[in-house]
Amino acid sequence: MNRFRALSAAAALAALAGPAGAAISTLDAAVVPLIVVADIPAAHVVSAPSWLDGVAKLTITRANGTFGCSGTLIGAGDWVLTAAHCLAGATSATVSFAQASGAPILSAASFLVHSSWNGGLENGGDLGLIRLAATAPASVTRYDLLRDADIETIATATLAGYGISGNGNTGSNSASYGFGTLRSGLNRLDTVYDFIPGSPFAYDFDNGLTAQDAIGQITGGLLQDLGFGNDEVLTAPGDSGGPSFAGTLLAGVHSFGATVGPPIDIRDNFVNGNFGELGGDTRVAFYSRWIDAAITPVPEPAVRVTLLAGLAFLGCTALLRRRRGYR
């Protein structure tokens, strides 16, 4: 496997501009990645009900304001997988889903981030879990994880999120396409950023031209791909924590955006949702054991104490029988 080595960590973590002055803003411009589209944003809106109705909209409260992120319902329906940077400093959060009949707004009971997360995307571990205070309705889709750790690239992935949107020629536009609408589209998880622990997936925003095929250009044509036409999308502010699916399996969690600048990026040296930019997703398979362990129910302490007491009683009974000469 030829891995993606050409981007510097600085380029991979280029800042993203979020909407200014919004009551609910997209989280931390320096670390958030949207569904920016190749045609018109309206063509990518997900109509409920759909198989994507388990993609969650997160409204997160922190000391410095209220922020929007995305996530994915997993397990039995009381856990949402998202990005660690979405949960940094969170004091409370609510979770909702796009359903035709209207799903309730659920509160977060607790937050959990991967132990390797230290606030720097270049150090990996950008994965977090929200435990819901109540189980999501049975009508909301739950997703299984992609657990094959040997899979590093997937030909086609469906990306989804509630972030702001726009067109690849002009970039993201929070004024016209603000946070809160579920959109989806396709991209190719071409390779991985192997200078980041966990090797996040790498993908680019293609417009059908070789000049804007970022990964193809960086690898000297080795990983050339011109995209999916009008189905092509890229992540942006507010999509952080949202999913990339391989089929219906959860393969990636939106983590960051990147650019190598013009002429590959058609606009500038900033990450703002233009053709020629790149995205990065935390690879779920790499962290699947951690996720499984976190969401797997364990016996209540009282049950364990009772069990141990019972074993101790049986042990004492057997000892007494031996002393009394019982067989």
C-alpha cells in the first residue's frame, strides 16, 4: 500500500473559517472540518426518513458559547460516536436526528474521549463518545462499525453531516447554508495520513480536472482520481464528528481539513471548502476495540459484590463439610 506522506502536519491542520456571530457556531475554526458540494447544496439535502437518519446533530455547550457538530448513533442506541475536539470543554450537549415524524431531542448523560487525545490533531485520537441520558427511539437507525484493521482505503464512501454548505468553486457559505441541515454525498477515501498516529483517511475535493486532483498531484499521479462529478462532496465546519460509511458500515469520523494552496486549491491557502482541498477522517477500525469496550455493558458493582459473597459462602460451606468429614 502506498501511503500518503506528502502533506506536512501544518498543511493538514490548516484553519477552517466558521460562521461569525451565530448563536450556534461550528466548533473551533482551527480544528473543524461541511458538506461542500460540486453542484448545488439543495441537491444533497437528505429527506427523512432515510438510512442516514441515525446521523446525529449535536448542540454542544461550553464556557465560551454554543457550538454545532455531527455524530453517529451506534450500539444499542444510547451512544453517539463523534470527534474528540467536539467534546473538548463541553459542559452539556443535546442530540437530535432527522426523521419525518420528528425524533425527540435527547440530552447527553456523559462524555468520553480517547485517552490519546491531547487537543492536537497531529497526535491522533480525535474520537469521542456521548452517552445519551435516554435510549434513542427504535425507529432511528443504529450503525455497525467497520472493524477490519487491515482496510486502509475504501474506493467509495458516503459522507454525511449537518455542517454549513456551499459550492466547490466559491467555498463554504454560512450565510446562505448554515449549520443544521443534514446533507450527504460521495468521496473516495484514497489513502491515509501516515504521519498522524492511527493513520486517518485522506480524501480530496475533485472537480473532474487533473489540476485539482490534490492527492493525484501530490503523489505524482500514482493515486489519481477525478471524483464523482456532481455527487462529490467535502467536509466543512459543523460536519466534525460526522460519518463516512463504507456501504452501511461506519468507517470514518470527520476530523479535519487541509490544503496545499494554489494552484491545486483553486482559491487560496486557507481551508474553506474549495476544489483542490482535502479532508481527514479518524479511522474507526483502528479504534474499534476501544469503542466496543466503552459501550459494552458491564455488571453493576452490587451484582459483582453479591456474586463474590455467594462464592465465599459456598467456599466456607465446602470447608465446613470437609472438616466434618462429609464427602
